[in-house]
Amino acid sequence: MTPARAAIRNLSAVFAVAASLLAQAPDRSAEYRALAEHAFEVFRPVGLALAVVEDGKLVLELGLGERNAGSGEAIEATTPFNIASCSKAFTAACLGKLVAAGRVRWDDRVIDHLPEFRMSDPWITEHMTLRDLLCHRCGLKTFDGDLLWYGSEYDDAQVLARIARLPINRRFREEFGYSNLMYLAAGMVIERVSGRSWADAVREDFFAPLGMSDSATDFAVLPAGARPAVPHVEGLPIATFAFRAAKPAGAIWSSVHDLSAWVRMLLADGRSGDVEILPVDVIHECMRPHTTMSGGRTPSAIEDFASYGLGWFLSVHDGKKLVEHDGGMPGFISKVTLVPADRFGMVILNNGMDGFVNVALRRAILAQRKGESGQAILDRIGAVAKARKAQADSVRRQRESARKPDTSPSLALENYTGRFEDKVLGTAEIGFDGKELTLTVVPSAPTLSGVLSHWHHDVFRVDFPDRFLPFALIRFTLDVEGRVDGFRIDCPIEDFDFAALDFRRAKD
């Protein structure tokens, strides 16, 4: 080798090292920690946990606050939380592994693997594919039918059988409608095709090879000795929700420590060390747009680029693809966010039912990475959160003040009793013990039941045992002969469509 060539080669090596150093993300772990601590002070959730992956490496994991308010027991990076709908990415990945193995195809018809699957529209039943199950374009509006599984005694098969009773109200494959029920069906497909339960598939395909020892597919099967976070609503502990059906849509429990391993694998093209956990083609399929979501109202609205993949929401941030998902169950809010181009990701979990803190901390960290002030974003969103809470309190007071005093029911209380049927949810019973009326929605008795107190006219109030639900108003209707022929439930909560329920007196 000539001296000139040797010099050029040495210079090239210097440039390569310099470029590598420049490409490495600066260590911002202290900044991220400070942002998490500030977020905790601004929003005061009961407990908060954060993990950050930078350049494919775990750079920060921490816990703040308490697993149970007033207990003094600290949240740690290994504390399990219910991650709710962040479970959907695991379900999509399990199905993706079956696709990669040649056991199914994304565009197989659902009825070819789950013959009993039915929608209310026969054409949709005939043409619904596995891909359709995972990308929220099945023809149902967001959260349709969720009262079939939330707090009910129905199992997966019973819920599946009732899906056909739900009316189609969105254009199939054209309009977004978030559906937990379709993920229930996807879990059943996984079981039929693989011969394993959905839970075993998740454990064997992901938890075990990734060393996710804090994680479980359900609260009931958390590892021995686990100290999970306790769910809270308005700062007070509530009972942990017990899934009977629809576990593939939201039942997984995990910690930020464990989920950081999941994130690192996804950012490493599906590999953990030298082991392939998930084929990269499956990751690409899950993280590409399948269903376009509604755009924004301004020419520069970033929402115009929002879409849903398979188990993931997709958008654009700072010119790069943003892949993420949120989850919410009573007392828990979760968020997993990835920027694949930067091999960056974060996991945020809280057990205070605080949707603002996760959004704010995610935005603050993304801003901090760009050299902007994350703290300013936290303060700004904190002010918005206070205003929204005040607004919600005002709406609640207005609802209570709308009660008309000095009114009486149209009938004697015993004349409101009987058995009533909603064509989707099933049977409800109105009882009378000689003093008070009671409501029992039979398939959901532990959740949707209670004593009815007179509100005004033929409207009665019920406070459900589930403190996640606001008080409901039961409005009875009378037929032309003045007899009770049915009732509706007014329960203002975005997560469930109580207004769709129409209980009619059952025929003897």
C-alpha cells in the first residue's frame, strides 16, 4: 500500500468514527427524569412510571408516587400495571407470527377460521378478513358493543354470538371505528389456528423470550409475589377490573421495565440479541397505514396524516413516522410511543386514571429531543387539564341541577317492576322490595345494578357499584294504556354507548 493510500484509508476511518459519534443520540436521561418528576408535580397522579429507549438502548426507567394511595409503597420500574389497549399490539404480533409461518394470510376470510363469526350485514360477514379485524374498519362505530364484555358474565363465545345483533353504522373498510370486539375475534382465530390459547401464545412468543418476568396476560395470573399497581379514580382506590372476555383487546399487565424490552425488540427489526422474536416483515405490516382517520381542520393539521395500522396508531412527528398506542381501563392509563427512524421509544404508565399526564409527558419528551422546552409543554397542558376538570365539574353540577323538584312518578312503584330485554345486551330486571325499586342487568349484575331513587317524573337515579361509571338516570316509558313498556339508561361516559340500549318489557 502506498503512503498516499494509507493516509486516505486512515482519514476515512477517522471520518467514519466521527460520523458514528455524531449519529449517537446525546444522553438526555437526566432531562427525561426531570420532566417526569415535573409532570408528576403538575398532574399529581397516584403513581407514574416511565421507561425511555434511545438509539435502541434503555437509558432511563423510573417510578414515581405510590402503588396504592397512602400506603407509602413506591411505584418502581418493575411494578405491573394493566396496560389495557396497549395489549392490542401483542395480539396483532401473535397473528403476524402465524402469517409468517404460513399458517394464515392477512387477507384470509375470518369465517374460514372462525365459522361462527357473524356481523349483522351478511356481505360483511362473507368478506371480513383477518386484516380487517385488526385495523378498526369493520363497520361498527367506536366502542360499539363494549358493554357485552365490560363487567358482564359473557365469555368470548357468548360475546361473539351477540356481535351479529349490532347494527352496521360505518362504511365497511372506509371509516374508522375503534372495535375491541374485533380483537376478541382475532384472539379466537389465534387459538383455532395455533392450537394454543391466546394467553399461551403471548407468553411463549414474547414474554418468555424477552424476559418479561413482571408481565401477565391477566391480573389473575400475575407472577407470585408481584406487587401490582392499584387502580384509582379521583385519587381513591377501586377494585381491579376482572376480564372474563375480550382479553386480547386489553387484559395484559406489564411494567415499564418489561415493556422496554418489547420496545427495543420492535426497534431492532424484531430481534433480541441474536434471536429473531418477530419477523421484520410482520413489524412493517403492523406499522404501515391500513385505515385512514379523520383529518384536521386546518391546512397544516398533522391529523391529516393519522391512520391505524395493525395494533398501532400512526402519525407524523418532526417529519418522521410516529408509532404509538394508548390504553385505558378503570384506574389505569398507558402509552407506548416509538420513533422507529431514531430507534427511540418510551413507555408511560399511571394508576391515577389521568389521561393528561401521559399525553403531556410524551409531548414534553419529544419536544425536549428537538431542543425545545418540555417543561413549558407540561405547564401548558397542566393548565388545560385544570380547565377541563373545572368544565367537567360544571357539567356534572348542571346535570344534577337539572333535576325537577316536587314531582312524582306516574305510577305506584310496584308497577315499574318486571323483566325487560335489550336485543344486544340481554335481560334486565326491575324489582321492588316494598320500599325501593332495584335494577339488575342480568348478564352484568356485578357492575350494572343498584337501588333506584326517584329523580323526577318517571326518571330514577342509580349509582352503580363500579365507581368508574358516573351515576345513571333510568327513564321509564309508558304505552298508550299508561303501563310501563320499557326504559333507557342515561349514563354520560365516552367509553360506553349506554344510549344504544333499549330495554323493552319482555313478553310472558
